[in-house]
Amino acid sequence: MPYKEREIEKKYHSIGEVAEMFKVAPSLIRYWEGEFDIIRPKKDKKGNRRYTKDDIQKIRYVYHLVKEKGYTLQGAQEVITSGKNQGFDKVAAVQKLQEIKDFLINLKNELNARNGS
């Protein structure tokens, strides 16, 4: 099996990159930043937002509540402030399982392609 280089993981992501991850407009990410206290990205000297993995996980949680579960912004804020962090953990676990599933599917496809040729 040939050696595969590991992908380099960035420590910080721009707002455009984060918006692209969720297929939403950057303005929505900025809006959520104002509405939800848990989203607080660092800003560089120029004032550009720099999102860490932790920030992205928090945005993923808000995205899950608002876009996937259908909560209103106020409802999502209540869920977050009521301390229901189990949901945050579940969203992170589902994301990790999806990554594992994608990896296994790619591995299966590679093995099938190898055995087929």
C-alpha cells in the first residue's frame, strides 16, 4: 500500500472557509456570532476573524440546532443556555462517525479497485 501523506490541518480558518464548510453565507456566520455567546472567534490585528476547531464545533452545534433541527434562534439560544451540552457532544460524535464512515468507504473502494485490476 503506497504511503499517503497526512493532510495538513490548519490551526485557524477564515470566515469564508468556515462558511464554505457549512454552505452558508459569511454574513450568517457573523450574524450568529452576535446572537450566540458561545461563538467568539479570535481576531487578528486587521480585525479578521480566525476560527479554531473549537469555534467550528460550536458553529456546527448552532447549525445543527437551527438548520437541521429547525429551532428558531431564540429556541436554539435557550437550548444552549439551559446547559444541554449533551447535544453538543452528540453533534461532535456524529461528525466524527461520519468522517470514519467516509474513510472506510474510500478504503473499500480502493481495495475493490485493486482486486478488480
